[in-house]
Amino acid sequence: MSRNDEVASVLEEFADRLEATGVEYKPTAYRRAAENVRDHPTPIETLVQEGEEAVQGIDRVGDAIAAKIVEYVQTGSIEELEELRSEFPVEIDALTRVEGVGPKTVGTLYEELGITTLDELAAAAEAGEIREITGFGETTEENIRENVPFARQARERERLGDARPIADAAVTYLADADPVATIEVCGSIRRWRDTIGDVDLLVGSDDPEATVAGFTDWPEADAVIEAGTNKASVRADGLRVDLRVVAVAEFGAALQYFTGSRDHNIAVRNRALDRGLKVNEYGVFDVSDVADPEAGQRVGDRIAGETEAGVYEALEMAWIPPELRENTGEVDAAAADDLPTLIEEGDVRGDLHTHTDWSDGDASIEGMVAAAADRGYDYHAITDHATGPGVFGNTGLDPANLADQAAAVDAVRKEASIPVFHGVEANITADGELATDDDTLADLDIVVASPHAALGTSDDATDRLVRAIEHPAVDVLGHPTGRMINSREGLTVDFERLATVAAREDVAIEVNANPARLDANGEAVHAAIDAGATIVINTDAHTPGEFEHVRYGIHTARRGWAERADVLNTRSADGVRSFLEG
């Protein structure tokens, strides 16, 4: 596992602290550098070994930032950042998790009230002190007070997209170890929940002590938290990674048990009891002739447990994909052999929501299309931001820009090996209108309509999105709630109603695969499918590297019981074109 994410996070903290202390221009440079370090295919530590000039080869990393990256990788700290932390001793990551509190606001709160932590911010809001600051007022104070609890909760769980690469790296490392017979992630990360607590690893091995010793020697581990004979915990990139080693013969039962969810396991356990069986982390046991089934964990005749499929088979059930294990009907469906055939990684044939350097992306039209073709996609869509509320840095395209871009896309089409759709991500205003005029929209292949502003709590959020869906030019409802995981909750939407309208209007509901969004989520996908609406899985990629995020969207759709046929961009280019023109 490379340290690119770690270094990028440090640069982002640098940017936030600079902005909070009133420095102009530099914060943007650090954030752009952070994005490109995170997406760079070469491990940053490899570039540092090659020298500062190699680090400067990363787009938008100049000599000053490159020197700081080298300093951090070689020493573990940056002197200038440590000085900033000393001069401005605030928990900036925690404070900026509060919706509406950006780095500049943090700076003002520190200067005026000496606020450095979430607890101090909450206390100041409760005491009515924030409203007294010039430029704040009662509304700002109330918003802060209401959003502090969400910020606290966000600190307790990590985004799936931050944790999964660490889990994958740990699995890859351990899978090559001699004592390891089999290994898998478990817990919420195996169910692909959008946030997770810790990374949980399960290993089947007949030599647990050697397995634990190898795990605690993992080069990516920053510290060993604890280590026993068959369990261990380390910290990697700030995340706790827990290992449990079980006997190979009991691996399947343990995997089923520790994957969860709790509600799913209760339903499975109740089904076992109805059949005179007992299921636990050690196996499935026939206890029909046992006087006291609770006398011990391994009481009774063991009839399954080596494989997870065997556990479900012993209970007369089909194996249930982990994403479905939330006790939302999957147990009955598995018993009736009526589980969906879920969409798989590799089924998506193109991306229908991406950005280029014409708006806020980092790659050219040619670069994005070429990367899509290299990935094996059958088609690609360019959908840069249009002008409108909530667009980052006023980078949206007006009608004249879109007309110019259409000509540029036409030129790329002539050379591209795959079909290219030209579209736009239009902004949904607070009243459900589109911020782009109808004549401009009519000339495009695809229109993704997305909310970017006015994302606070609102009773009419569903009305707003319904109105946008009913616009005749709209093809896709992009990231419907506008949420940013662990940052803002987004709109509260009645997805059953929304999906019914989307099905009627032939508008696809997007699963935005950006790990910071995963919007719509699994529950919303399930509602959409039940209503007969079409799903589309897009990455919202701003760089070619972000195409890799598609797997998060696929597994989110699987959590919503999505099959291949439910998803627009599993179809051919002609199939997509037919949907868009229908």
C-alpha cells in the first residue's frame, strides 16, 4: 500500500490551516497538489527515493510543495506545518466536519472565541456566543448547533473508500504468508457499507501464533495496538485493523458470523433453531437430541462450518451475498431460492458522468476518452458542470462554452475508438428548475441534473427533485441527496415517490460511485428497483484514476439488490442511446 493518500491528507491539512489563517492562493495550490498526489499511479515514497525532481513530475506539484513532500516522507513531519499547528492549535479536521464550517470560519472562531475543539464549538453555540460574532448571527449559530452531533458521529466511522484500500493491502500481504490457508475481510467492510468502524480480517490457519507474528510485522502498520495467540490489532494510516485467526475447519462458520449484520445473524440463528440446529462462529450443530444445547459452543453433532456456503446449505438456504445481509428479506429469499442475480464488477460498460479540464476536472477530453477506452469501456460521456449555484470555483460552462465544447467533442469522436456522448451536469436550483436554458440542453446527448446548493433540511426536497426529473431534457438524476459522507447529510428524500416518477419519466437514478458520496445509497436503489426505475452507476470522475471508484458504486447498487438489467450503463452504446432518445 502506497502512502499517497497519507501525503495527500497532510497537504489538505496544510491547505486548511493556511486558509484559516488568512493566506490567499496557496491553499488552492496545496489542494490541487493533494488531488494529484492521491491519484498518481506511482507510490509517492518511490518518487521521493528518486529525488525531488521526480516528485515535481506530479502535475501541479511545484518545487516548494515537492520539498515538503520529501521532508514528510523522509522525516514523518513538515516543519512549517508543525509551526502552523503550534500557532493555530485547533482540531481543524473535526471542526470542518461541521456543515457550514470551513477553514476561514474556524479561523474566525479561534480568533474571536478561542474555539479549538468540537466540544468547545458546541458549548459556544449552546451559550449563544457565536451569534455575537460579526457576520455570523442566529441562523449560523443554530446551523452549527444542529450539525455538531453529525460531525461527532462522522468522526467515529471511516468512509468505505478510505478503509477498503487498507483492507485490500492487508489481505494481499497476509495471503502470501505460509501459515495462512485462507483469508477474507469481514464485518461491515465486507458488506460494503458506506462507512465502517474498524477493518476486520479473518484468517483460517493451523498456526495462529505464526500468523499473528507475521501480521504484526506488516510494513504498512504504524503501530501494534495488541497481540495475542490468535488475535492482534494494528494501526495503519490512522485506522485500526483487527485480525482474528480461526481453525481452517471452522473458517466458513466464523466468516458468516463475523460478517454480520447483527440483524441478519439473528434471523439466520432463528431459522436454525426452528430446525433443531444451532449456528455460531464454530459451525452448524445438530442439537435435536441434546438435553442442553447451551451447555457449550460446540455441543451437538457438527454438520457444517468449513465453508460459508455450507453453513447456509445446512439451513436449506442459498448462499447470500454479503451486501444483502441486512435482514431486509434476504433470508426468506434465500430459503425460496429467489435471490437476485446481482450486478458484478466488470458489468459496467461505460461511464455517463465525468468531468474534464473544461470545468473542474484535471484531464482533457482526449485524455478522459482515451483512458476509458484503455479501461475496456465501450463508450464514454463528457458531462462537465454547467454554470449554476454550488459549482466549485465558478468553473461551470455557459451556453457559449458548451457549444465550443461540442465542437471539441466532435473532433475527439473522429479519432476515438469508442463512441463519445456529449452532455452536461446541470444544476438543480432550490425550486427544482434547471440552471441551464432549454435550448442549450436540447442540443446535448445526455443531461445529468444534480443538486449542488441549498442542501439543508427541507420538507420540499422531494418536490424539488421531482420537478427536475419531470423536465423533458433530463436523462439522469445525479447524486440525488447531494450528501458528502462524514461531511454533510444532504437532502432528505422520499425515494419511493421519487423512483415512481423517475420510472414514469424514463430518468435514471444515479449511484454516484465517488466514495465521498455513494449517492443514491443501497436503500434508495432498492426503492428504485421496486418502482421499476432505471439505475446508472457513474464515477463522477474528475481524473482518469477515479474510474477505479466504479467498484464502490457497483457494490452500493448490489446492496440495493440491483441486477445487471437494472443498470443503464451495463447496456451497449446503442442501448444507452435508445434510452437517452426515448
